[in-house]
Amino acid sequence: MDLTALIIQAVSGAVGGTAAGAASKSTSLGTAGNAIAGAIGGGVGGQILSSVLGAGGAAAASGIDVTAIATGFAEGGVSGALVALVIGYIKNKMAK
């Protein structure tokens, strides 16, 4: 596991979670909740996607490059947005 990739994925997950919460007010956890859920989802989901898709191996061996950063942002952002939306949906369904 590359620490730089994990940080990139967690930060982009926080951004993705916040954007997903802003786009879907019915499943929003609030700004901080969306950011926290997104960061966790981005870090964990990004690492899982990287290992499944095999995107992290060559990037880690060659150091920091633009492709590795872009891949980390995409993996983390999408994972973070999905986790924030799913947690918000579950929270809303449990409150009813």
C-alpha cells in the first residue's frame, strides 16, 4: 500500500462525498458527515479498486506520475461519493 495514493484517495473521497451530498439533499449527512464518509470510502474503496484493477502496482514502482494521481482521484472520488450516498440512504430509511 502506497501512503501517497491512500492520501490522494481519501482527499478525493472527501470531495466526492461532499459533492454527492450537495447533489442529493435527501441523502445528505451534512457537510462534515459527507466529507468523513467520503474520506473513509475513498481510502478503503480506492485501495480495493486499485488492487482489483491492478492500477497501483506500476505507479508505485515508478514513483509519482500524473496517471497515478488521476487514477487515485477517480477511484477515491467515485468510492467516496458512493459510500456517502449509501450511508445517507440507510440513515434516512432507519429514521422513518
